[in-house]
Amino acid sequence: MANPNKLMIHEIFEKVSNQKTTVDKISVLHEHNSMPLRDILRGSFDSTVSWNLPAGAPPFKVDDAPIGYNFSNILHACKKLKYFAHGGPGDKLKQVKRERMFVEMLESVHPKDAQIIIWMKDAQLAGKYKGVTKKLVKDAFPRLIQEK
């Protein structure tokens, strides 16, 4: 079961979107700052990160377990992201193996977090949660996002 003090990524983004001011949104991001959160934000908004996966959502079986009872969570799944980024160890894998690993990762996490991973890969996270934008991320974590 997930740590009750740790929010899932979609819960953090929902909390950010419920804040009225940019300062409060940044405060929520700082309060829940973690490597997986930064990985998702960087993977979503950093133009130097590209993914070695086809666009769109692959067919996968949605994990319908209640929150906290999923097989895995995005906090653990983020350790596998290096296998899907161009220039990472996954470049040595056959495309079918890499895509199967991606599907397995999506199937192991909460459906809302799986959707976030897909949006991240396709650079479509902006606008999905009110206020979660590239500008907000740059303001919250000034050195996180790089430009080509």
C-alpha cells in the first residue's frame, strides 16, 4: 500500500490546480518535491527530452485497484523512464521490448498516473491540470527545464 503521507502524482497536480495563486501552486510543488515529480515535469516540458516510443496511448489493461492498492505507483515506475528516453539504456533494446516494458509500466500504476505518463511522453501535460504549465515549472524549479 502507498505511503499515506505521499500523494500520487495526479493528486499533487489536482492539489496544484485547486490553488488560487501562482505562489500557492509553487508551494504545493515544493511541498511534494520528489525525483519522480521532477522527472514527470522535466519529461513533459523540457525540449531536450525526447521519447523513443510511438505517439499516443498504447492499448493496455487499466489497473482498477483502489488508490494505494495498485501493484506499483508512479513513484516507482519513474525509475524505468530512462529506458524510454532517447539516449538512455533503452536505445539498445528492440522496439517491441521497449514498448512492452512501457505497457507493463502503465498497467502497474493508477489509471490517472498512467494517463499522466502518456501525456508526458507526448508533451501534452500542459492544460490538463489548471495551472500546471511550463512557466509554473520554471518558476518552481528554475534549473529543471532546459531548452534546445
